[in-house]
Amino acid sequence: MKEKPDDRPLREIRLRTKWAGNRLEYHDSLDSTNNRARLLAEEGAPEGTLVLAESQTAGKGRRGRNWVSPPGKNLYFTLLLRPAFAPDQASMLTLVMALAVQGAIEEACGCRAMIKWPNDIVLNGRKITGILTEMDARDGRINSVVIGVGVNVKAQEFTGELADRAASLETELKQNVSRALLLEKILERFEKDYALFLETLDLSLLRERYNDCLINRNREVEVLEPSGAYMGVAEGITADGRLLVRVADGGCREVYAGEVSVRGVYGYV
Ligand code: BTN
């Protein structure tokens, strides 16, 4: 007999996590789940607080872009952390979350999505997920980190700057995808991977898995840095999340900031 599709509404998620989502705020609409989580952090909300919205009126993307967030179709959520480590280690958390989302998509949908360094999730060459991490640090200590995740699950139309490079899980897979199931899997995986991160305070224990699903690996990339652009072949990430790029003279550069894109016929990647 054919299995009934999991069409639980988002507010019916059943979390089997130890701490992620221990306090859950569900909203029909918010300006941005990151903004709400930051406000809750200011008010003393605990680690693990999860803000979830059906839609966002001012969803934020990286580099000041907006994140188009129509109602009832996708996932928009933010997880609040209160880490005890140094502020300059926080940027690695975005990669930890990317790995959790990639694994959850594989588990929930049975397909192999890939990661475009550092943290976009890509399927069939199109962007499915974006992650925006924001930190509040004072006097050299982290007060809070919020990790905001937007997953295009059911959307059929895309507007805005990413229109020609974005897609959703359902447009690509032509199958029903449960937002509730996907979110449950993401949080379960993040919790486990975050525990591995905390063991070493870097990505040593996650690096191999990350590199296995790195779409840039062994491909030509163009690194756009403030000081200029150069070409090379991406080899994988370092334990602290930098991208290793082999350049023409045979040397290897470690890319920390800046934008990496693959030149050529692959479009977005
Ligand atoms: C990117 O530009 O790739 C990052 C997009 C991040 C979007 C998510 S949606 C949930 C959370 N709230 C926001 O305002 N942004 C993030």
C-alpha cells in the first residue's frame, strides 16, 4: 500500500532533541526570525530557543540582500546559541548548520544535495537553502549567536536577485516534502554535529563529511577578494572552515572571507 504523505502543519513538529527547540516560538508572520531571536536573546532567552515563522515580511539574506519569504511554502527559522568559546570561532557554526541541513535533506528526501562553500545548499545547480548567522559579542565574549535558516521547500516561483539561481526541493524532486519532518531532522542533526564541534572547537570531526558534499571540490573557482580576483581549484576546507584553493603556481591559498564562485557553464555553481 502506498504510504500516506506526511502533510503535518509546521506547528505540529515533534522534536526529539535534547535542547534544540526546547523553547519554541511559532509565528504566522514576522519581519525576520533572526530579528525576533536577537530580541529574545536580549531578554535572556536560553540556548536552544527556536523561532519559527510561516512567512517573513523582511527576511534577511547575506550581504544586505533580502530573503523572499512567502507564506506556507518554505522553512524560515532561527536557533539561538549561547556559546562559551571565543567570538572568532563563531563563523564555523554556519558550516555546522549547512552540514546539518544537507544531511537532513538527504535523510528526509532521499536525494543528494550539495554544499556550496561556505553555507549554501544546492540541488541540481540551484540554491535551495541560505543561512545567516549573526553574533552579539561584548568585551571579547559571545553573548549570543543566532543561526537563521531559510529552506525553499514548496515554492514554485522565485523573484528577486536570486530568481534565476533559486529552486525549491519540490520543484527539483517532483515529490511531496514535509516541512515538519525536514525541520525535525535538521535540528536533530545540528545537535549532534554541534556536540562534535564542541569537542575540538573546530571542524576537525566534521571536515571529511563536509568535504564529501562540497560541490566546489576539485572544481575551478574564482575567488573574489577585496584586493582582487584570482582563479584556482578548490580542494576542500581546513579545520577552521577556510576554503583551500590550489592556484596556478602550485601553491595553496586559504580563503577566509570573500566570495567564491565557479566559473564556466554551471551557472550558479
Ligand atoms: C543567504 O542570503 O543565503 C542567507 C539567507 C538566510 C535566510 C533565513 S530565513 C530565516 C532567517 N531569518 C532571516 O531574516 N534570514 C534567515
